Amino acid sequence: MKLLTKMTKMAVFAAGLGFAGSSLAAEPMDLDSLLKTLEQGKAQQSAENKQREQEFMARQNEQVQMLKDTQAKRTAMLNESERLETQFEENEVKLANLTDTLSNRMGSLKELFGVLQQVAGDSSNKFMTSVVSAELPGRSNFMDELAQKMGSTSKLASIDDIEKVWFELQREMTEQGKVSRFTTDVIVEGGSKAQKEVVRVGAFNLIADGKYLEYTPATNTISQLTRQPSSRYTATAADLQQANSGVVPFALDPTGGSILGLLVQAPDTEEQVHQGGTVGYIILGVGLIALLIALERFVSLMIMGSKIRRQLKDTVARDDNPLGRVMKVKDQYPDVAYDTLELKLSEAIIREMPKINRNLTLIKIISVVAPLLGLLGTVTGMINTFQAITLFGTGDPKLMAGGISQALVTTVLGLVVAIPTVFLYTLLNTRSKNMLLILQEQSAGIIAERSEKGA
């Protein structure tokens, strides 16, 4: 009631304000008119307040009825919950009794079905990854469904299910000993598919067009290996593809593709050379220079040697070979003493030595520098390795593989260049010394002949 009184006063005050505002625009009212206006506003406000009170009381009754209905529903649901709980406990007792009855009636068959479930689960995984599934797809689905059905429900396997499990196991063993041909889609280079005749070698390998294939169980697709093994392996695959009967040698992967996958990932010679980095390229460049120089020296000494041998058989000295030019000294100084002639011949031999020994010292230097460059690459690679260990730790070996590869490859390249370079230097140096010995021998003969004449 206090709230209603306050609301009434506020209404009267608002009416007074409205009246005051309107009086500013109209003519002033007398006191009787003002009192009459206030009485009319008060009566109207009282009627509105009564209407609001009636609406509030009506809604209060509705709220009380809704509370009663909700309480009634709650009571009904509590009773239903108690009934369901009692029924659940009774069902658990019945289920336990039925399970005991089933176990007693199954007897030794329970162990049989347990083994059957285990075999079905193991066979499902085996069939999924088997190369035989490339030719006979969908075998793992039955095994997987049977294992799930026997593990999640009390339904027993039928005779047909047991016989099918035995049949699939027997077929897997039989197919592992066969070399069969079938046509299917093969993913070739570029990602496109093509129909090809595929040769399956037991449960080990798949080949087509003389190339090894890869079977992906997750997508049930067959694709060519992005990198094929060396030609000595692919040659056997091509022979098997073309053969129709008989025994054909074939490079078999007994792991079903694991060893083949590792084999194709191994870097070839070109990739190993690239792993050597800048130092490796320098070693190869130096080795190529040594090889070209050795080749030029070998040809030059061979031509020079043939001319010297021809000069040994001729008494007339020629200018096209070192021995002929040395022998011409005798004709140039026919009257000098033998000791003077000896000095002249020694001078001629020394003059021919640079032509015979040209660039041999450079080959020897390269044979010494190549292993040192390899050692430089080794140290550089180990520095990179230790830097990777400092930054990333030793958890991932691949982070250290680059530095280790450079360290090992550069050492190998240095030795590969140094060993044949030493051999070539020794061979060419021996030939050049033999030629110089021939010159010295013929010079000694000329001196001896002049000495005999002087005597």
C-alpha cells in the first residue's frame, strides 16, 4: 500500500507539472478548475492501480499452480527412477545368470572362439599390409568385422565364418608361393594412373614394365617407386616380366619392401659427390687438372719415346727427338777434346730435361694437396656438426647428417684423387728417367768414342 501511495503522489505531481506546463501557453486557471482537474486525475490513477493489483493477483495464482504441477512431475519422475533402478538391478542379476549359463554350455568352445577372435584380429592386420591384397583386396574387412563382432557381442561365429577364416589363411599361404600376373591401375611418374600388367612375386614384391612397385595399404593403391634401385636389380625385374616359364633370377626383397625402400633412399655416387660441398668440388677440379696433365704427358712421352727408339736404330741425327739433338753436338764440335765434348753433351742433356720432365712436379703437388683438401673438408664438416649439436642438441641425428656427410665424403674424394695421381706421377716419372738414362748412356758412348780417337 505504501508503494501505491507513493505512485499516486508521483502521478499527482506529474499532473501538476503537466498542468503548469500547459498553463504557460494558455490562460491562467482559477482554483476551482485546478481542484477539479486534480480530482479527475486522482480518480483515473486509482482505477489504474486497482487494475494492476488484479492482474498481479491473477498471475500469482498462476505461479502457484505452475509450482504445484512441477512438484507433481518431480514426484512422478522420482517414482519412475526408482522403478527403473530396481529393474536395472534385476536385469543385471538376469544377465549374470545368463552369462554363467552361456559359459557352462559353451564349455571348451569358449577357448576356441577366443582363439578364433585373436586369429581374426591378427589376420586382419596381416592381410591389410600383405602384397597379396594388391591382387585380392577386401580380405581384411571380413576378418576385422568378425573380430569386432565376437569381441563386442555375445553372438557366436557360425560354421561358415570359421571355414572362411581357414580358407583365407590357407589362400594367403598358397599365394605367398606363387608368381602371378594381373592387370590393375598403377600410379606412374607424374601422379597419373595407367592400366598395367603387374607381376606379383609371392608376398614380397610387385613389378611392372621392369620397374619395382610399391603397395600402399591405407589407400589400397599401387605406384611406381620414385627412385628405382641400380640397374643390376631392375634388369632381373625386366627378365621376370618377359619370362613365361622356367627359372629366372630375381632380386627379391624378403621384407616385403622395407629393404627396397631403404635401398632406393641411399644416395648414389652423384649425390654423394654433392654432399662434399665446395671443398669436394675443388678436389674434383684439381683431380681433373692432374688427369689432363697426366694424359698430355703420357701421350707426349710415348711419342718422344718412339722417336728416341727410332733414333737409336739410325746413325743420322735428327732434330725431332731429344737423342738426335744430343747426338748433333758431336757433329757440331768434331775437333774438341773429349772433356770439352763431355761438358757440351751435359749441357745438351740439361737443355732437354725440362721438355721431358715438364709438369711432372705439378702432378706430384696435386697428389699431396688432394688429401690435405680432403682433411680441410673433414674439419669443416665436423665444425658444422658441432654447431648443429650446440643449437639443436643430439635428439635428431638428421641435423648432424649434413656435416658428417661432408666430413666423410671430402676425405674419400681427397684419397680418390690422390691415389691415382701418385700412380700416374710414378709411371710418368719412371718413363722420363728412362729417357734421360738413354741420353746419358748415348752421351757416355760418344765421349768414350772421342776419347779413343784422341788416344
